[in-house]
Amino acid sequence: MKREVIQTDDGSSTIYIPEMDENYHSTHGAIQEAEHVFIQHGLKMMEEKELDSISIFEMGLGTGLNALLTKIRTKVPVVYVGIEAYPVSVDELKALNYVSQVGEQYESDFSAIHSAKWNESIELDSKFTIHKVHEKIEGYDLDEASFDLIYFDAFGPRAQSAMWEIEILQKMYDGLKVGGALVTYCARGQFKRDLKSLGFEIEPLPGPPGKREMTRAWKV
Ligand SMILES: C[S@@+](CC[C@H](N)C(=O)[O-])C[C@H]1O[C@@H](n2cnc3c(N)ncnc32)[C@H](O)[C@@H]1O
């Protein structure tokens, strides 16, 4: 499928897929959205629990923006598992401007995330271990009750409804520890009802700029 690197309103780039008419991030601001949904309401909230380490699963590693921001912002050691069926290409990576937006000193972090071997756990430093899974989520089961936090960053339900079906959401539920949470930019009614039916407790939160609401869902 054809993919184009485009600019979002906060100056950071994202990838656009014309065939799906879908972007990897909000066009109001890719970094702004990632900081709000995944870092502020995910990582920073989990840090308050004073865990020794935080295990994170990302549905849709994509450009690696969430992984980069997590590596930069975390105060606690993180084990980061990100699944991706269709990795970004070297040319696409070169066209993304995340390093110039967040700070040139993070160039080595961004390239370490992307050069890490697939399907292996790689300790990038004492605070960040990454395990990139090159697979489709449909055929992959998360280790049961092993994650504190899930970044659910699939394409939206309009573009890829299969990612929001109960079967996939059940995998997320099973993979979370009790007391763990899933965060996502999506706040659709049907999605929240499906999460509830699986046993999640829903916490609606204000969305990033351009979006009224986002969702945090707890495994209680
Ligand atoms: C919204 S984008 C992710 C954005 C990403 N988190 C980032 O910061 O760049 C959704 C991602 O899910 C991936 N994807 C689509 N279908 C998938 C599947 N069946 N299994 C795993 N990944 C899939 C896409 O290739 C894409 O990278």
C-alpha cells in the first residue's frame, strides 16, 4: 500500500495512507497526540504507582514515535513490546522529523529503536528494553497478565474495523495485569461498550487538541 510522509499541525510528521484515507497520528499534531494520550495519560499515570518497572505493549509500533517518547520521558525502567505487521521503510524513517522536533540528542535513541532486531528482547540501556514483534496481531497472543500498560494505537475503526473487534480486545485484556490499563485515542461508544463487556472499567478522559475525548480502560 502506498504511504506518504506528511506534516501535522504541530510541525511533526506522520504517515498517510491514501488508499485507506488514514493517518498514523492525529493531523492536529502527531507528537502532541502521542504526548497526551500515551505519555501523560499512560506512562506518567503508571509512574505514580511507584512500580519497580513498567511493562508496556504497543499495538502498532509504526513510526516508533510512542516508543521514542517513552524511552525519553520514563523515570522508571521500561520493558517495551511493540507489534507491527508492516514496518516502516528506511526512506520513510529518514523523512520523519521526530528527532529534530524532540531534540537532536535523541537521534541515537530513535535509530537504536529502529535498528533493534525483530523478535528479540534488546536492552538499549538500563532503563529501556525493547522487543519488536514482526507479526500480525490476529495470530499473536500476549503473554497472559504480563503488561502494566497497553498503548492501543491501531488505525481507527473506520479504516480498520477488525482491530477493534472483541477478539483483539480480548487479547489486550488477557495480556494486562490486574490493575493495568489500556490507553487509546479512540472514544467510540461501541468500543467502550465492548471493553466493558470484557470486564474493563472505562475512564473517559479529555482528548488531545482536536478531539473531545480519549479512553483509559482498567483491568480491575
Ligand atoms: C495508527 S498506526 C500506529 C502508529 C504508531 N503507534 C506510531 O506512533 O507511529 C497503526 C499501526 O498498526 C499497524 N498494523 C496494521 N494492521 C496490523 C496488524 N494486523 N497487526 C499488527 N500491526 C498492524 C500498521 O502498520 C501501523 O503501523
